[in-house]
Amino acid sequence: MSELNIASNTAELTDRFRRLVDLVETSKESSNRHGERFNIFSILGVQRDENRTHSRYLAELLSPTGRHGEGSRFLDAFVKDVLGLALAVSGRTKVTRELATEDRRRVDIVVESPDLIIGIEVKIDAGDQKSQLHDYFTELNQRAKNRKKAVLVYLTLDGKPPSAYSLRDLEQENVHCLSFSKDIHQWIDRSAGLCEHKPELSYALIQYMRLLETLTGAGTSMTSLIADKLAHDRDDLETALAVEKALPKAKSAVMLRFWEELSSAMASAFGATPVIYGDKTLRELSHNYFSGRGGKHVGIKHTVGKLNGENLCLYVNIYHAIHYGLRIDGPTGSPVSRPEIKDKLRNKLNDGNAVANKEADWLVCYYYDPSPSHEPAILNFHSFDGSVLDLLEDENRQAIINNIVEHQVRLVNEAQAQIKTSTV
């Protein structure tokens, strides 16, 4: 291809990109005509936090003694309209978050009245755990003692069924599969209507409903407006399709740069280059994540100590979001559960803020350092927004990596001190 043709194609592509930019800006203005994009959850960066956002918010609404002051109106609507139960909730009702089970698991939300007990497992980004719903169902029935109805809810963005890995021998029909996109959205919408006499409460519910629309792609969001425009303009759609084909490679390059610089920073901090697990190279790891060939539950790790013949390791793992922390590798080189060590460490460390922190084979696990006062950087490569986009700027990327590694050093020092104390 001649230089003239290359220059002509580049100019044409630039013009097409400008049209797309104009389309995005116009749609952004239209989607924010009434201030819809001013969402407190998104501004605070907590829109995907299963524990601190969704579980807390839903538990507060379901509680008859919640700060909404509406008694059991929201709970009644949930039981009747969402679960479809012809059962009135009466008598003293208790709502508990993170209810501990006999086998050291924690149910996200439990609602218990004299006649009914509901357990709700909330899933945004986390994967299923081994026998998780089986164990929850067993726990609920033990608490029900044949005197009340036990209901287990599996709540996801799209209402997908749980895996056989989580069910074990529990029948699917024993689990109510609900979605944020439809079931919870409709319940919140109805609840907002029930409390129109309290404008601030109603607006707070509407804000949460807008958050659900953003997470699930429902509603007249900017994305929906752009999609509608693209569906009616061939040139713009062709340009968008060309961009779509290039996106996995571009995203992979951003991730690879992060992994390489993080690995280098960890090598400087700990005196050895971390080991890659789940893939052969960081380039493969990054490519596979966006090509659909794997790339989940992979990352880098570094051995930081020995304990009873096993390795204490610092892991940096990715599923949807980057999370890091301490695990113990058994003789096969895979993580093992050591609850007694986990309990001892957590008496000294801040509680982990990652979803994986609940899993038995993590001693402690974080998305970000909970100590600094600045806005936390949650690197969610699945959604590829927010802090992940900040990685494109050299200064921001270095600040994020430095913050992660500084926190890792403190974790390792504390863990090593605890090990030394326990072995003296």
C-alpha cells in the first residue's frame, strides 16, 4: 500500500472516530438530562461491592427495624412479589448479615421470623464455592427445625442458576434464583412508590435502581442510546465493529503492562521475581483473559515464609478484579485451608475487603489497602472502567502499583512476625 493510500485511510478513520466521539458525547448529555449519571454509588466507587454495598443495602431494606422507618412494608413486598410466597411475615423478625454457619461459612443475608427463614447469597463478581449452597440450605433447615419455612435465594445480576459445584447433591428446585436486572429492580421500583411520602427515602431507592440499571444494562442508559444510534447508521456501526475487533488486543496490552510493572515492583520489594501460575507467561495470561481462552484465577505469587513444612505465599490473583493477599501452599503447590493460622493472622490485620476473603484457602485477601484515606483503586478488568482506565496514565499506574506493593510489604512483615512468635 502506497504512502498516499495509507494517509488517505488514516484520514478517513480519523473522521469516523470523530463521528463516534460526537455520538458518545451526544448520548452522554441525553442520558444525563435529569442528572441520572450523578449516582452516589458510582461516585464512591462501590457499585460492584457485594458485601459493603449490595448486602448492606438490601439487608437494611428488608429489616422491619431499618432506618427507612417503614416497618415490614418492603419485606412484605419482597416475600409476596419477588419470592411469590403466600405467607405474611408477622411477629418479631431479625435480619442478619454474614451469618456464621457451623462449617465456618457465612450467609450474606438471613431474614428470620417465627414462621419463615430466608437465606440470600449475593453474587456480583464472585464465583461459586464448593458445596456453598448445599451447606447454606442445610444450615437454614437446621435453624428452621421443621417449625418454619426455609427459603434459599441465589441472587445474581442475570438470575443464572448456581453451578453443580455449589449445589453438590442439592436439587436445583430448592433454590430461588433471582436477578438484580428484573426481580430486585422491580422490587426497588415498587418500594420507591410505597414511600413517595418520604422523598429522600424514595430518591435513595431510585439511586440504587439506577445503579442496578448500570450494572445490568437495563434502562435508558448512555449505552442504550449509543446502541440505538449505531443500529441506524451503517458507517458508524462499521467503525464501531472495527474498534470492537481491536479492543481485546488493546485491553490485553493494558493488562500486560500492569502485570509486568507490578511483578518488577514486587521483585524489588521482596528480592525475587514472583512466579506466574495458571499460564506460562504474563503475555499469555493477559491475552487469554480477553480472548475467552481462560485467564481466570491466574496471576503471580511469591513465597514469603515457611510454616510447618508448607509455604506461606503472597498471591496476586485475578477473576474479574485484581485481589491479593496471603495463602498457604500445601505439598502439591496448591493453596490449602489452615483455619487456625487464618484466625491468628486476622486478629492482627485489617479484615480483607475482597470477596475471596470469605474463601477458606485465603488467610486474608484485599482489593486495595483499606488504610489510606484516598479513594480506593479496585482494578476490575472485567468491566474495564474506573481505576483500570487510570492505568493508561503512567503516573496513576505507578501510584496504584506502589500502593499495592507497600500494603503487601506490611502484610508480609506482620505475617512473618506472627510466624516467628508462634514458633519460638
